[in-house]
Amino acid sequence: MNKILTLILGILLTTNLFASSILVPMDDSQTNHLKAYGVTFWVLENGLECDWLLNYRDGSFLLPARPEIQEKCIIFNVSYEVISDAEVNSIFSYISKPEINMDKVKLQKAPRVAVYAPKTYQPWDDAVMMVLEYAEIPYDVVYDEEVLRGDLNNYDWLHLHHEDFTGQYGKFWASYRNASWYQDQVIESETQAKKLGYSKVSQLKLDVALTIKQWIFNGGFLFAMCSGTDSYDIALAAEGVDICQPMFDGDPIDADAQSKLDYSKTLAFQNFKISTNPYEYEFSDIDVTNYRPIKNEEDDYFTLFEFSAKWDPIPTMLTQCQTKILEGFMGQTTAFNKDLIKPNVIIMGEYKVANETRYIHGEYGQGTWTFYGGHDPEDYRHLVGDPPTELQLHPNSPGYRLILNNILFPAAEKKKRKT
């Protein structure tokens, strides 16, 4: 085995003498799209810079021609091509043409990644954690205590685990109030709230949401999926208003809760109506799960918008994919009612016929946020207790590529971040 590795490294070193760069294609020729992001992140982690070729072969990466990078590609089963200076210059010349919707963005430094999740989480509970593990991208787990003491300042990028920021425990009460896992979750949440000086879980979650919002304003990059999207905005709109029924917080809901919502405090949504029915597995009419016209899995899909790589680099980066039509997937928050999205929000993916959006993005202060509907891009209807997705069976998943686009996005050269 040692002789084989020595031979491979010798070949790589010899090849590198005549090469300028390593091209990692992201079109259909790529054997493992998801691991390709892991290789690129690893390059940045090791203090090297690289280029993201927007729309060139579906968002390819141009890496330094080093033997250790080629070895990493081989280990990760990532397709790559060793190309010369002349070939690199030819690519740059082509994508720089005004009529060609392509561009290159310099990736400079690996972002520091955190996931907001309870200490009892399991990686397979959340699509983002699963793909981070699969792509071998390092991350830390933070929760309420860490957020409130200011630990977010140590990170560039934060993902919200499918959390309920309204303090209603995911509204699982109707179906699972007698389940031990639900009862344990309530005890754990209430204990944590009291430890941190709050009489209600909803009050704790609001302060966490406000702290995260300030972190975004100061330059953080937020990404959320499923109920981490709408419940977050609902909590912001309901600041100072009791929207919880007694089984969630021990006292009555504010009878005028709906009229007291302040939509100016939210990031993405406006004019929504909250669900005050504890028997309804829903937070508001932001989510379309209960009334979408799609009845069959084979009819469920969404389409990515095409943006100008030269003029709109941010949404272009976030939509890099080998296809523009992706299979839909459900969650507690499956997709967003288009009529309730603020006008300054960038819609990146939608199912137009159903008037629903799946993938949206916006700026707040010096930072940005991105919301992605659904639970797991490769598990159409994930239910409590279902087995985890085996990502080795889905190495080219377009839906998971969108998640990884967001993880690399903070590494982009600063002048390219703002449109």
C-alpha cells in the first residue's frame, strides 16, 4: 500500500510541474458533487485561495495545482482535471465576455461554521448537519447559553436547526404529548430557561432570536431550513406579545395577539396570520403544507431562477447547480406563501403554479440570511422516527448542493458579496 501511495504521489508531483490549476467540474461529469465542496473547503482551511467559476460547467471550482489537493480529490472520489496556464487563461477570457453569463469569484478564507441545535441533537435530525458530516466540513454546535453569552462572534456562518422559536415545542403537543421524547424535550427546555433566568421558554427563545438578528446585522451569515425559518420570523414579529396557549407556557394567550404582531421586525415575511390552535401542526399561513394543490410526489418540484453572474453574484453563487428543476420535499415548513414575502426579498426558487417559494435570500445590515423550505432534500416526507438519509447514496444531490452553496458563500471576496 505504501508503495502504491508513493507511486501516486510521484505521478502527481510530476504532473504538477506542467500544470497551473486543478479544475473540479460541477456538471454531470462530476462523480461526487457534495464531496467536491468538502475538498474546496479543505483547500481554504489550509490557507490557500481558489476560484468559484460561476455558471461555468455548473459552478466549477479552480484550485491550486498541488499534489496534496489531487490526493484529496482521489480519496474523496471527486472528479478533477489538471489544466495548464493556457487553458486557465482561455477559461477566464471566455467567461469575462459581456454576453456570457459567467464570472469568477475568489474564495479567500474558510468560514467558521456553527449549527444552532440542542445538546441532545443527532446529526441525522437535520439535513445541514448530515451534509456537513458527509462533506467533512468542520462545525461547532451552539445553543441558547452560547448564543446569549456572545459566542456567535466567533463564527461567520450559522445554521438554525429545525427549531421552534415561538416556544411551542414544535407544536407536537397534539400528537406526541404523551411520548417520552416530547416530555423530555419540554423538561429540558424549561430547565434551560430557568437556568438562564427566564420564566418562560418563549421569552428565552425571543432573546436568542434577537441576539441572532443583531449578529446578522453586524455581518453574520444565517441559513435556516424547515421550521427554523417561519418560526424565527414569527418570534420576531411577536416580541412582547403572548402567542402561546396555556399547554405551552402555563397562562392564556393574548386575545389580541394577531393584531399586535409587528411585521417591521421580521426578516422575510409580512401580513401573515398565526395559528393559535394547539391541535394544528402549523405556526402560521406562511407555510403552504396544509393547502398546497400538489397531491403526488412526482408532481412536486421547484425551479431555480437564473441570475446575472456579473451583476448579481450573490444569488448566482447560492443557486449553482447542475439542474434548474429540483424535486420537491416536505417538512413542517415545506414552502412559503409567495404573497406573504416582503418585496425586498430575493426569490431564488419557486413553484410558480402553486404560488409558493422554496428558496429565498435577503440582506440585513452588514449580513445576510437565506431560508430554504423543507426538511430533507432526499427524503420526500420525513416523519418522526424515520431512518436517516444515507448521503453516500446521493453524492450528486441538487437539493443538498444548495445547502453547500450557502456554506461556501461567506468565503467569497468581499467586493463580490454586495450587489
